[in-house]
Amino acid sequence: MSDEIKVKVMDKRHWVNPEALTKDTNEEIDLKRHPHLVAQLEKQMAENDLKLKEYIAAYKQKMAENDEFRARLQKDVDKRVDTAAAGFFRDTLPLMDQIDMALSAAERTHDIHTLITGLKMIQSGFVRTFTDFGLIEIECEGQPFNPAEAEAVQMMPVNDQKKDNVVIEVVQPGFKMKEMLIRPAKVIVGKYSEF
């Protein structure tokens, strides 16, 4: 018995079999006539590109609006700061006038007591103005040393153990505005030692 397998070989090269070329061309023409997956994907891709461009345009518009809002907010903050500074200068200019008057009177009369009296009045005016703006002096003399509000410029030996690490003297006063430290006090702090 002879079991032969019959195999048919077709050569589809266009120069060998011109009929194969027309068959492939007809398949391409059929693909163009009827919608297929590639065409649907291209259409979907074009729609997605359009949506993406819309989203990008909307994002850019929102970013521009945010930039405008930040600019308006900064302008408002700057205006408030300028208004507060103008109020401060308006309240301190009379004190400058008083300094001029005190110096002028001291030059005319050559009286040191008049100058001292004038300077004390000016100092109390400054204290009043600063207090109105919320500036307060840090009370630290006789209190335990607090490095968050004061700077120790000297340690002084003390023979009383209760005065150890206590502010003995304020060399330069410190100031706070609300809870913000404006300037730390410079102080002399007691250090207990047995003599």
C-alpha cells in the first residue's frame, strides 16, 4: 500500500504567478470598502486626541486663572502691608518732630535738664506707639533664664542658690509682637557658686 501524501505548492511571487497579485489586490480593495478594526481604532484615536487637546486647553486656562488669582492675592497683601507701614509712620512722625524740638531747645538754652525732660517725653511716646501696634517688652529680670526669649551676654557668680540660672540684669530689652519674637533680650544670668 502506498500512502503518498499529496502536497500542492503555490508560488505567489508576482513575477511567477501574476494571478496571485490580482487576488491580493482584490482583498485590499475589499478592506477599503468595508469598515474594519484598524479604521475603527484610527477613528477612536482621533477622537481621543481631540479630547486630550480639549483637556490640555482647559488645564492651561485653569492654570492661567490660578496665576491671576495669585497675582491679585499678592497685590492685596502688598497693599495691606503698605497700609500698615503708612499707619506706623504716621504715628511715629510726631515723635520725630518732638526730637527736633528737643534738640532745638537744648541748642538754644544749653540746658541739659530740658533735653533730658524732652527725651523722656519722646521715649514715653515711642513706648505708647509701639504698644498700640502690639509690641511688648519681654519681662525677664528676676525670671528664670529662657533662651527662646533672651540671649545671655554674661554669667555672673551668685552665692544664693535661688538666683542660679536667673536673669540678674537686662543689658538690652527684648521685644515680642503677639507671639513672634522681634528681638531677644540681652541679659546677665546668675551662676551659683560657693565662694
